[in-house]
Amino acid sequence: FSRLLHIHYTFHIFLPLLYYSKDFGSEMESYLRKWCVVFVLLALGFSVVKSQPQAQVPCYFIFGDSLVDNGNNNGLVSFARANYFPYGIDFGGPTGRFCNGKTTVDEIAALLGFRGNIPAYSDVSGQQILQGVNYASAAAGIREETGRQLGQRISFSGQVRNYQSTVQQVVNLLGDETRAADYLKRCIYSVGLGSNDYLNNYFMPSFYSSSRQFTPEQFADDLISRYRVQLNALYNYGARKFSLIGVGAIGCSPNALARSPDGRTCNAQINSANQIFNNKLRSLVDQLNNNHPDAKFIYINAYDIFQDMIRNPAKFGFTVTNAGCCGIGRNAGQITCLPGQRPCRNRNAYVFWDAFHPTEAANVVIARRSFNAQSPTDAYPMDISALARL
């Protein structure tokens, strides 16, 4: 209100001048009018800049796989890359995101109040790191060998090492470790890995022996044990607010459905294994909260949020739940989206963008329910918005 009074007062200063200037000729009048307009526009501009809300947290760090990779694999020798059209068709062009547009973390960053997307580790520099970094890498897993058949990728442990390097840069920028620790403890750390440990490891027996070594229960235990090690490493380097994202229903992806008899029935074996992992991850949240009272860990139930979209598509505006918008073969899911391929036109009607990844429309649903839980089961023990307020 005070800014509006200031602009109103400015007009009253200039109006007499504009009236008086008629005695000095039309040239002086035109000159003053131009400067009046410039001054008012500048005042309005400064007002808009000042009124832009600050982000709810100072920074947002992201660890994950192709669901949230925003370009880290672009420079790697890997088949797991999405730096070509039609990926990014609704994002101004391909960036390395495995989507037609925004990923879940892009939307969450906006909900947190960040003015732009969190930069990829491969591209970030200087002061940019103070708003956070995205370390996610397509084909990455919790286990080191996961995704190796696709080429280079940055595993969970590799992403954590990259974060540790970032922390040293934060210390240098802020001046000392105490200031850096105070800064980092207010940031949010999003961790979403495990999908590839099933998709590109456990359920790929021709490349990996894990399914012969472990039962689904044992494999989940192994993953959670490794997961815990990396979370503790992040904690030791200043992380205090963790959002742990569960594995989705991989057995309902177009790639899995393409192998089912009717093209619509989800693979119960894969989904069961995913749920075993998720249940253990939720239990890990309780354990970590008990062990680290100065930190807060939350669990995001991506599995059930995604299942809600598949079972009740009309509620979210979807009409196609069993096929990719861009892909080859049955359910457009046997081969993922190829360079130059023409995708579907009505992308907002599809849950899946390609053989494995959600569309922007689906990502937005997941992100918003992660941020502000719409069901008691969406997040535990609180949602991301509550985590940000701590």
C-alpha cells in the first residue's frame, strides 16, 4: 500500500510540471512526459521485484535417477540420455529431462518459491550452488552396478560424493564451516532412487545375478542398508531436512504392460517387490528420525499417488493410462521415444510420456501431492510444505 502511495505522490509532483510546461513549448512538454513515464515504470518495476516472495528454504538438493535428471547424463557415454527432440517438447526444447516438460522436482522447486529450476551439477557454477544442485543421473541406482548395461551413469554414492564437493564450495563462498552448516541445515534434500535397482538390475536376469542371489525381501534389505549409508553421509555433510521418495509402480509402466497378455494388467511380481522396498524405506524414516533428533526425514508415497492416477484417471483429467505418448511397439512401450519421433498431441491426457517416465501432467500431480498431501497416506510423517516450515 505504501508503494502505491509513493507512485500516487510521484504523479502529483509531475502533473503540475506537465501543465506548466505548455508555456515552454511542446518539445519541453514531450520531454517531461517521457521522463514521467520512465520514472513511473521504474517505480513499478522496483515494486514488483521487491514484492516477489522469497523461497521457503535457501536451497534444494536433488539426488535421483532419470525421473528427475535434468541434464547430468548429457555429457556421459550412455544410452540413458534424453537430450534430443521430442524430449522437452513442452519445455522449450530438450535439456536432458526424460519428459515432455517439467519433472516432479521442477514443480516442487516452484512450489518452494524458487524463481528458476535447480541447476544440474554438470552445469552449475559459482554462486548458483547456493540455491541448490540437481545431482540426479539417469540409469543410476543404489547399488553400484545398477544400469551398467546402459553405459556411464552416476550412482547414488557418486552423487553423494559430488554433493560433498559442493559443500566445500559453499564453505568457501560463505566464509567458514559454521556459516555453511547453518545454511545447509535449512535446505531440503530430495532423494529418489531404487527404481533402476529393480528395472535395470533385479528384474534383468540376463545381465545381473541379483535375482538369483536374493529373494525380494533380501534384496530390499540390501538396498535399504546401502541407502542408509548414503543418507548418513549426507547428514555428516550438513543435511538435516530429507524428503525420501518411494519407488513407483514399475509393473504398471507401458514397458511392463507391453509384456502382459491384455496390455492392461500390471506385473504383480514387480509391483510386489517395489512395495517391499517402500515399506522398508518408510520404516527407515522412523529409525533415522529416532537416531537423528536434530534432523527430519519424511517419506513420499509415490507408489500410491501414481496408482491413484491409474485407477481414477478421470479425476486428474487423464484418458490414457496404459501407453506412452511417445514410443514404439505395443503400448508404445517396447522401445522408448526415439530421436525425431512424433509424440501424441494430447499429452495432458496421458499418464506416461514414454515407456517408463510420466508426462509433465502426471509429474505435476505427484509433486503437488508430495508438497501438500491430499491423503493421509501421501506423505509420512509430514509433507514437504511442513518440512520446509521446520
